Amino acid sequence: MTFEQFEKFTTETPAWLFVFQREVSITEQERINKKLESFTSNWMSHQVKVEGEYQWLFNQAVLVAATTSEGGISGCSKDSLFRVFIELEEEMELFGLPRGELHLVKNKKITSFTRKELLNSLKSGEILADDMLLNQAISQVQDILTDNLLKKIEESSFNRYLVEK
């Protein structure tokens, strides 16, 4: 996976991950892309143009990064980004806002779990320690560009729940 469009940002540039509850069709992605392109082309922070980029992951998640020429964006402009995803929930019944779920990536597919479901799947052996989770703790472009987007479960905070063999 490459993230070339994020390389123009500083490593401290804010970044967000939005994961939809299901895979998004090409038609739906086109509709979402239009909404995101319209939003990012008009995005402002205290009268300063925000430079924003986004990228799809596995047809189910969207990474967004943004900054201004003054280096950062206001809380209100961050809220406006989240409002776009709230609108998508209402218009398309696509739930992409963080809801405390964990997202396993296997065979280029995302499966969402509650914490309890993930723990049960780990204990039963259905999920393995070297399976990958989307790192929802990303907050800056450096997390994307330094291969910190996907983490093995055994290297995540869930490693303490791994079943001893």
C-alpha cells in the first residue's frame, strides 16, 4: 500500500481513520468521493484554506489528513470533517464514525469486532496473534507513512489476551 498523496504533509499533520461497517461498492465510493472532493476543495480553518487529502483502504475505510499554510486546523474545521461522515451515515446508511470497534484486516478485507468478540476469537484460535488490526490510534501522517497503520495483534495492546500455547 502506498500513501504518496500524504508525503507532501509534515509528519505531524493531523490524520483520521474512518471505517465503514461494510465494504463500500464502487458506485457508493464514487458518491462519497464527490462529497469528499467538494468538502476538501472548500475546507477552511479560520478563513485559511485547508489542504486535505484522503485515500480509500480495502474499499471500506478512508484515511484523511489535513493542514493549513499556518500549520494546523481548528477544532471547528475538524468538526466539519466529522459532519461529512455524519451526513454519509444519514444519506447512505454508512456508519463510518469511530464506535469503539476493532478492525481486523485479512486477505484485504476488513472485519469489525467489539472488544469482547475479538477476545473470544483470539481465545478460540479463530484469530491468530499475527493477524493484523487497523491501528485506530493514528493521529498524524507519520503513523501512516511509517507502517504504523496495521499492527499485528501480538504487537498491539491486545497482546496480553493471547492464549498461551
